[in-house]
Amino acid sequence: MTTGSKQDNADRYWKRNLRILFSLLAVWWLVSFGAGILWADSLDSITIPGTGFKLGFWFAQQGSIYVFVALIFIYSWLMNRLDREFDVRED
């Protein structure tokens, strides 16, 4: 557990929580909007070996879903670690 007053701990916890949240939202935006829409034409010049699918199409249709599911697990893991560090677990 970190040291300091309760309010200092709460402020640090919240800032770390927001940093995690905004970092993962940035990844979400890059994958969904960036790879699926903005850069789809550029990514379509790359073909996924063995499938014949263009990378931009794959991100728009399936790749973004895989990344979103991974982000859920990453968020859960990071928040559990943060909760343990600040001793605010729900066990």
C-alpha cells in the first residue's frame, strides 16, 4: 500500500485510473477509427497471408473485435493490480 493521507491516496489512485482508461481508449480509437476507417485504404495494400483478406478490411470486420476483447482483459488486469497497490480490493 502506498503511504500518505487518504485524500492523497485517493487522488493518486484516480489519476492512475484515468491514465489507464485514457491509454486504453487511445488504443481503442486507433484500432476502430484509425485502422478500420482512416487508414483502411492504406492497410488494404497489405494482404493477410493464407487468407487473401486485405488488412484494412480485416481490421474493420474482425481485428477490431479481437482488440476490444483483449482491451477488456487488459483493463481488468491493470485495475486489479492498481486496486492491490492501493489496498482497495473487493475480495
